[in-house]
Amino acid sequence: MTKELEKLKTELKIRGFSPLTARNYSFFVEKFLQKANKDAKELTEDDAKNYLADIFETKSKNTVMLAAASLKFFFKEILGKEFSTVKMPKKDSRLPEVLSKEDVKKMIDSADNQKSKLIISLLYSTGLRVSELVNLKVEDVNFNDRSGWVRRGKGAKDRLFILPENLTREIQEYLGGKTHKFIFSKEEPLTTRNIQKIIKGTKTRAGISKKVTPHTLRHSFATHLLEQGTDIRLIQTMLGHSSLSTTQVYTHVSSEQIRKVANPLDALDKLNNPNAVQQ
């Protein structure tokens, strides 16, 4: 490991970056250094551009954006060099995949054990990120008032979440007699990869053809709240979004709300036929 890479990892840690972000930044910077094969003092913005252009051929725009953000932090904060001529690619504006309520129920019913069922139910009912779920400790949940706290979530912020009554009872039953530090593991948190495999296997058993990840359940949670009339600013708080614009993507996802809009042509028909029986 180079001296500069060690400095990067130390800087990310003391600034409170999440373990996932620190791992991603370190990964891309290490790959960049291997490709550039130069002394750190000789690295230029052109080296960064060449690396990003190279991975652009095989990676998604969002991955390239993450790589660019990693290099920008490395150049500015570790090397003390400019990064102004490297233009960031625009993020893909695809709408998030969302499950119907029926599909969510199929997922829960298709879980092959109690633990998997609880994991899927908790992701959907709280909108937790997968990294927040695996790091959720028993001490962070108050079973008496059915609430819990995400400690140092994205942006190093704490936030409150509420548990459904039935799920609270089921988690208590699952933990009965266990000496767990974390809700779903004893001493060390589960890996996010472990949760992804659970979701993938369950969606296959449920017969759902669309791509489903742990984050799909978070998207579905937010969309279903919006469809039932929950204020978007409250959803923003529940998801832990720092900006309302991030939450507003769900206003473009909710097809159920679009279906409920009264069509003006139907109103004209009623004027022409006032005695028509409303369906």
C-alpha cells in the first residue's frame, strides 16, 4: 500500500465517512494509482481523465461518478492538487424500481426462514438502508414504544424510526434467549452482501421478474407512504434525506396517485349527462 493511499484511508476515517464510502473511495483510488503507475508528485488531472475514460467503457455512469468523486477527494485533500478541469458525468436519471404492495407481501411470504422474513419486513416497514439494517443494535431499539434509532446513518446523522406492532413482537420473539449485540447477528454485523443474497433468493421464490435489491424495499416504502397521502417532508425525515429534492423523485414514481386523478373529460360527460350514475 502506498503512503498516499494510507493517508487517504486515515483521512476518510477521521472525517467520519461511512465504512462503505471509505471502502469505495479507497478501491477507486488504488485502481487509479495502479493504472497511472507514477509517483504521487507526478500525477496530473490528465491521468485522472485517462482513468475515468477507460472505465467509462465498461461501467455505468453512476459508477464513473463515484470514481470521479473518489479521485477529486484524493487530489484535493491528500495531494493538495487541483481537480477543476475534470468534469463530472451527469447522473443517470432513471426512476427507482418499486414493488407493488402485493409483490412486497409475496416477498415476505416467500422468505425461507424467520430471520429472512424479519429482514425483509424491517427493510420495507422502516425504509432503512441495508448498511443501517446490518449495523442496527439491540440497544438502539425500544420495544416498549416500538421505536428505534439509526445511529450515525448517512451523513453521520441519527434518526428515529417506528416499528409496526406485529413486527415488534416478532423481533422480540426472534431475539428471545439470544445474546445478540446486533439485531440479526451476535458479535459482528452481517455483510451487506449477505442481505443482498437473501433478497435475491427470496424474489426468485416469489416469482417476481423485476430486479429487486434491499434498496428496492426502501423505494417501495417511500412510494407507498406517498400514495397513502403522507406528507413528502415527513417522508424526507423518515428516509434521512438531507435535501427535499432527493425525496421528490418519488413524486414521479407513484403511478397509483396518477390513476386517482379525475380526468376532465369525465367531468364534461357528467355535464352532458347529469343523471348518469357515478361508478
